Amino acid sequence: MPHRLSQMTSRWIRFALPLGLAILSISFVVIGHNQGCLSLIGMPPPFWAAFGVLSLAGMAVIWRDIRSKVKGENRTLSSLLSQYFAVKVIGWLGKRQRRKLEADTLNVKQVQEETLLKRLRKNADTCYGKRYDFSSVKDSGTFRARHPVTTYEHYRELIERISVGEDKVIIAEKPLILAMTSGTSGASAMLLSTKDTSTEFFLQGVAVCLDAMRRAFPASESLQRTTKLFYTPTFRQSEAGIPIGPNSSTPASSSGYMLNLYTTPAPAFQVPSEKDTLYLHLLFALKDPSVGTVESNFASTVFYAFSALQERWQELVEDIELGNVSSALALEPDVRARLEGLMKPDPERAAQLRAHFQEGFQGIAKRLWPRLHLVLAVDSGSNQIYGEMLREHYCQGVPFYSPFYAATEGLIGLNLWPEEPSRRYLLCPRSMFCEFLPESSLDEETPHTLLMGEVQEGHNYELVITNASGLFRYRIGDIVKVVGFHNQCPIVEFQYRRGQMLSVRGEKVSEVLFLGALKKAVAHWPGAQLVDYCCVESGILGDSTGGSDPHYQVFVELKGVRNLTEEQRYKLDRCLQQDSAVYKSFRIKGSIGPMRVQLVGGGAFKELRKRMMASSDASPNTFKMHRVVRRKEYADFLLGKTIS
């Protein structure tokens, strides 16, 4: 019965829409022959006849285009039309913004100067702008000579003044929110987020990346829904009533037209519990066999969603079969009523799903959604291992696109090469004024910075940015490698966060270096698959480390094995020595002891993630796993989860 109903709905749409368009167009022709109306409007009869014919032809073309792009059933006429026109408008905007970006990359020095001076002029009348006399700055050289390179401590007291209601402290406008960073490399910082930041992110980031996605994956233009894994963040209010929380907005705050793009209905985005929201994301995604894209900020969120699906698939299938929303979910009565109103018993789909799950979870995404053409999520940096696990297991055969290099500070770079396996990002010359600290000078008191046109391919730099929301010559703590140029504009790969370096004797082992060694070691552990990991410097654990010399304590969650020999554990130490000459020299001298590798039980990192989010301002949308843990309570938690 459900299948027949969907066929009837599909046939009705195929019949009713052309009919409606024809009636509308013919009406113009009829009006054209109504002399009374024409005398009022002042148009001759041939005009209306021609207008009607052209309207009918245009609408016929649009309808043919819509029909060619519809890949699923059970779509309402309004949702198809709104998605179609949204795709067209964003597509046009993306092409326009891409042309602007290409032009900017041909004259990077001038564009960067314009971007900087625009920021300074807008904020010249603030307390901060007057302190540094922004109004008299005519070029970047004057600005760099006058203004110091800064860190968060430079802004802490200024932002606190804004939070209690003082105006024009750093920026001329009132911030939209006081945005909390994820705290990956230290305590969360409170930054400003403005209308300009949001507008630039959409125009220079989202629109351009959607254009790149359309070019690389033409199927993304089809009228299929996206499963967007998003969790509504919790905000608190400052004394002045400014929202404080993560820099992300819920899709439920978008127009109803945009919500038509997603499988998850609007009421589900109002559910505060991450666990319950995830269940609803999965439930409504499973109902729709024609899902085209799975989208989230980070690959880790997608990975945890598929892990939850593996745990709860039987409950989900039963809900689809009976047309229920699980009674185990803690939902407000009105939210539950609205969600249950969207559920209808569908035993046929439930039987399909049950058969797919019983086959196993290798490549499950493509079996559940045969027309799934893309996973859209950042899978670089600390999310690299989650992307690899998804490609190897749950999402086998599905392309991934990591679109942005962005942070709470704003849009930094774009990936214009979606099909390439390496994650390279073109720096956006109009988003921020960028400077670069050479890796060799990171610890200098007054380091000299370089500009976009002065960096060299193959070298590492820390980014120093001046953005649209009150940060000037600000060290964001990201180390990037320049891997090439697009015209005059640098292309970078993210390397590591400064606060996520391992260093017990000043050796400075970065995240990318350590992960490379760990992956080599895991390849020598028969049957092992890396699920997650983090490191702790032995000084944090004190006497509980079991070694006298400073060393790394490595906590690893694996699939396929529950124990490692001492020789296998030592393989990780040897791999790191092979990759880091500095680490090797300290090991040979005996000033750094051998690593201690601890295996933790399944789900340990999932629970650690919850603990870390509970004690910070990070939301599931912005959280990134800490690869170097610096809080003893987290290290002790992992010690308690050790199984070998």
C-alpha cells in the first residue's frame, strides 16, 4: 500500500504540475483577448498572446528540467519547486562568486590591501581603532609597523567589556553572538561573530564550494534530499543579552524553503538532546531511499552517526514498519505530535532495510541509499582518521568532499579540487588579511611576518589573520604548509595546532607526524583497525605512568584485536624514531623513555568525547577530538578504560 500511494503521488505530480502551468499560461492568452482588461492595462492583444505562449514554453522547459532531476518519490509539489529554485539561485550565485574569486587570485596583493583597509576604516571610530589610529593607516606596511602580533589575551578584557553592553570597543557594530571556540588546544576562547562574518562565509565560502561540488559531482544538482547531521546548540546570555555559544545556527532558523532540502523535518532540530536528535536524523533518513548527500561539519559526526545506526538499527526499522516515533525519546508533546504526524506505517521499506542491515555494515550507506553520491564533511586534520574509517567501512564507494578550511575566526580557505585525495585549500584573499609566521620563528618574541606573495612552496607557517570581527594580526595557532599557488594565491594543507604538539624535552612532535607513525605501526599489527587515539605527556599522569623518564602515554582504541605484544607496542616508538630525527636523538641519549601504548575498550573515546563537551562550550557540531590531552581527569578516565 505505501508503495502504491507513493506511485499515485508521483503520477499526480507528473500530471498536475504541467496541467497547472498550462492553465496559468493559457489564462494570459485569454486575458489578452479581453478588451475590457486590455484597455485598463494598456497593452495590445498580440502582447498578451505572445506573453502567454512564451510563458507556457518556459514553464514546459522548467518542468522537463525538474522531471529529469527528480530521483525519488513521496515529494510534494511545493518542496520540489522550492528545492529546484534554491538550487538554481545558489548555482547562479556560485558561478558569480567563483568568477570574482578567480579574478582576485590574479591580483592578490591589491585585494589583500583592499580587504585590510576595509576592516580598518569600518572600525576606525571604535576605542580600539582610535588607540591604533586606524584612520591614518594607508597601507599594510604602516599597519604592520604600528600594530603588534596578538594572541587571545590581548582581547580578553575588551571582549568582556562588550559582553556587559559597552559599544564600539573593538568593532563598530553589535556582535550577533559571542562565539566560543572548541578549545581543542586549550581553554575555550570567546570571540565576536558579526553579520559581515556570516555574509562572507556564505558568499565567499558556501556558494563557491557548491559551485566546485556541482562541477565535480554533477549528480549533486539532482532533486534529492540531504541528510544533514546537525545538533541545535545551547546558548546562554551575556549581561547585555548577547547570545554566548558555538558559532553555528540551526537549519530550523532558515526559511521553510531551505528545510525542504533536508530529510530531517523542522521539529527534530528543536530537540535539545544530541542522542535523541541523532535518532530522528537516522529515522527520517532511513525512510527516504533516495537520499543524495550526507552532510555534517566534520567527518567525526558522520562516523558517530553510523556507529549509532549499527547499534540501534532494529529499533529504527521497527519505528518505520509501524509508523512510530520511539517512546524512548524525551520529546516535548507538541514536537512528538508533529513528528508522529509525518510517520506512516511502511512495512515494505522496513523489510528492505532489515535485509540490508542483516547483510552487515560494510558499504551499508550505498545499500541503504543507492543514489547516494556524496558525503560532505571536513575530513582533514584531527578528522582524518574518521574520514578514512568511513571510506573503508560504512561509506565504501561514496565520494567525500571536504569543502572548507574554517574556524570560529571565520572563513580561511576553500577546497576547489573536490575529487583529489589530498585536502588542499585555496586561501580566500577577500575573507581575511593574512600574514604568515615561518615555523622556525614561532617562539620569537617579536617575529617577522610574511605576506601572501612572500611565502614559499614546501614551507610551513603559522597563520596570522585580521578578520571582519575584531581580530587584528591575530595568531590563530594553525600551522599550514604551502603546497602550491593558484595564480598568485597560496594553496595550503593543514598540518597541526600549536597547542597539540607533543614535547617532553622540547622535541615538538606534531599531530600529523605522530599520526603518520601510528598508522605505520597499526599496519604491522595483524587484524587491527584504528578507531581513535590520543596522547598524554607523562608529566600529567605523574607516578601512575609506570616509567621514570619523560615519555608519551598513548591510548589507542582498535577494532579486531584486544591485546598487543610488547614488540608490537614498541613498533610505534620505532616508527616515530624513523619519522622524527629529533625524537630519535632524544631516545638514543635516553632523555626520553620509550612510549607506553595502552589499549582502551570499545566506546571509550565516544564517552571521552561526551565528557569533554560537557565541560566546555563546544557543541557536537564544532567539537574536535583532542589528540594531545592536557587535563589529568581525562587521562585518568582513559587509564580506567584500559583493557591491555
